[in-house]
Amino acid sequence: MDDVVLEMKDIIKEFSGTRVLDNVSFRLRRGTVHALMGENGAGKSTLMKILNGIYSKTAGSILINGKEADIRSSKAAKRLGIAMIHQELSDFPDLSVSANMFMANEYLSFGLIDERQMNKHCREMFGRLGVDLDPKSKIRDLSVAETQMVEIAKAISVNADIIIMDEPTSAITEAEVKKLFSVIRDLRGEGRAIIYISHKIDEIFQISDEITVLRDGQFAGTNLAANFTHEKLVSMMVGRPLDHQFYKTNHEIGAVLLEVKNLKREGKFRDVSFQVRRGEILGVAGLMGAGRTEVVETIFGLAKKSGGEVFMEGHRVNIRSPKDAIRHGLAFVSEDRKLVGLNLKGAIRDNITLANLRNYCLGRVVIQGRRECEVVDSYIGKLRIKTENRNKLVENLSGGNQQKVILARWMSCRPKVLILDEPTRGIDVGAKAEIHRLMDDFAAEGNCIIMVSSELPEILGMSDRIVVMHEGGITAVIGREHATQENIMAAASGF
């Protein structure tokens, strides 16, 4: 047992009398990558937050290198050689990248913070990850994907023996994933132990040595990765087999609903032109920094265009704000649901009706509560949002159910065009399947979807056509029947 670096035995965690972890045990070996799997709400992040000192356990024991450890803070975890990449980004937006990287671990010179040394070390870490970022940039000015790479670099830089990676690839593209996997293999070769949490099952089989599954706060099983199949792993996670990895049916593709002509945004993208038809799901693929998010944000009026035109059903429309976009039948689900998508302190009811309150008002002043509740309850049922009632706070929902709340908000506005930026980021396979079903149903009703995704299997599985971007321009438009990972990646790389 000399190779066991961590043991968590019979861990129990309760919040206000509700047991979220029930006698969970977990063992980690030195020089291995151990995947921790389960649906949203299974207890994975809670277990890891206990290990990292963010939460205190209700009962159970933790052993580091065979010795019992009392981990009551992140600082105590760090002293024991534990580092964590969090699923929810926890940076200080108005500070620089290097200040975030070395927070509470700053380089000092004569008692003062040595920014020059911090910036130098920062560049070294980014070079290892193959990331081109300025250490002096403010976190606020970075994309979600770039911020995620800062989190990854931060955890790796502390030379921890145990590194917890909670959804490290949820916001980065295939190319960045390959670089990260190369670093993980190097760390494994150095004898570090990696706990890897991800909902991307293909990644799990690529990188992990062992897999442990949690379900509903309980231990469901553990084994060598080589002894699992895709079907066995999914069944163990959800307690049932999933019939479809991607829910996509054949339905009629109709007339052009939305058209973009020569759209430009200075310094972000140029001459972007495409059409989306009724019944169609248009995938948008590309590497980090290609301009995908910037294009859809501009179409929705979140940023000002510097040129080009947008047409709805053949008529030119002037969209200067999200209010204009909503009026013309557009809806937008952003990639960062917690930062810009949801009111986390608000109830499900309030979040669903937020974009369309006028429809529930009497004389535009008094909200008709009964009508609002009827609509909210209908979408809770239709989208299978797991909740005790409509008044539950959104912050207490799992990631998949939070995403469904955003979808319910926009679907209640009855849009014609639904723009989805990373629609299944950080959610489990069961919730993914349900969201894909909702997307397919929405398109089948004669509407259309623009879907930005960094997951090539999702792009290939759900798209009727695929627009590929590279460095701010479109390099290819590929039909479903001709699309492969190889030709998408070639176009995304500018070849």
C-alpha cells in the first residue's frame, strides 16, 4: 500500500440536516490519474471541497500518506500538498493574471511584491501549457476559456503532490485539451496524483488509470479504467442506460430564417456571412480566440458591430441591444451561466420569467402571479427541472438544472432563433441528453438554432451544417454528411 497517497474513509456530509454524502470512500495512488464520475448533484465536487478544506466533513476520516489529516481550510490543504482547479472560476476580475496566479503565494523582494518575477514565472507556466496570455492583463478582459487556462496554470504552479481538476476542460477547445493532457502525463510521470472530474466520457478513457463513480451521494463503484466500457460507465452513473448519445431526428429544413452578411467587429472578427434555415441546427466550431462567442454576442446586440447586416425572414433588422434582439425573435444562452446568465440568489420562478415580465403584467405594472406560476410550472415539467418547487433558489440547483432554467426563460419568450454558446458546458451525460432533446424539439417546430460548442462530438452529433472559424474569419461551411473531426480541425487551424 506504499503507493496510496490519499484515503478518504466513510465520508459523511450534511447541510442543514440533509445528507449529501453518505459513507463515501475514495483511494488515490501516487503517479496515477483517478477519474471521479457521476451526474450533477452526485457529490463529486462536495467530496473534493472537503479534501481541499472548503467544506468540513460531518463524519469520516482523511489519510495523507497513511497519516490522518485534519483539513479545515484551503491553506491547510496547500500545506499538505493539495491543489484544486475549481469548476466555478474563482478569480479576482480587476487584478492582473499574475496577481491571480500567485494570490497568497506572492514572490517578495525586500518585503515588497516582486511583479517582475511573478510575470516571468507566469510566462513559463503558460509556455508549458502552450498558452499565449499577457500576465499583466486583467482577468476581466479574458474569455471564459482563457480564464480557465489561468486556473489550470495556477494549480500546476504550486508543485502539489495531489492535484484536483474539477471540470478543467469545460471551457477550452480540443487543441487546448491536448496540451493539458500532455502536461497531466508529465505530472503523472513525476509521481504526482491527479483527481480528474469531467462529464466528457471520451476524455476519461483517454487520460485516466482508475475510475470511481458516485451516484446520489453514495459510492457506486470503482475499477481500472480498462475494465469499463462507455455503456457500463454511463449506466453506473445514471442508474439506467441512455438510448441516445445525441438526440437528433430527421425533420424538414425550410426557408432562410436568419441571415448574416459581412458582419464585422473591429479587432474581433471580419466579413462573417452565413444563413440559418427553419428546422436547422447550425454548429459553430473553432479554436479558442477564433471569434465564435464574439460573433453570436454581436448578433444578439451585446456588442456593437462595426459593419455588416442582419436579416430576419428576409427583412433587414437593426439590433443595437438585447432588447432589440428579443423583439425580433432572438434568444441567447451565454457560455457563463453563473456570471451573466442567472440571478443565482433569485428563485427559479423569477429567473424563468425575467426576460418576458411584460407578458405577466396587468397594465404593465402589476404582475399576475397566478398566470406567471402556471407558465413557470409548465416549463419545470416540460424541461424536467429537478426541484421541490418553483421558489427554490437557483444557486442550490445542479449545473444541468441551472442550464435548463436558462433554456426555460428563453423558450417562454417563444423565440424563432435560439443562440446557444456552450449549451452543455459542465453538465452530466443525463442532463446533456435532455438538453439535446429540447434542442431537437425546438428545431422540429420550425425554429432554428445557432450552437457554439468546443466539443467536437457535440458539433458532429447535433449540427445539420457546421461553420468553422479561424482567427476571426470563416474558413469552411461543412454539411453534416461531409463533416469529420479531421476536416473541422483542419479548417479551425487555418489549413
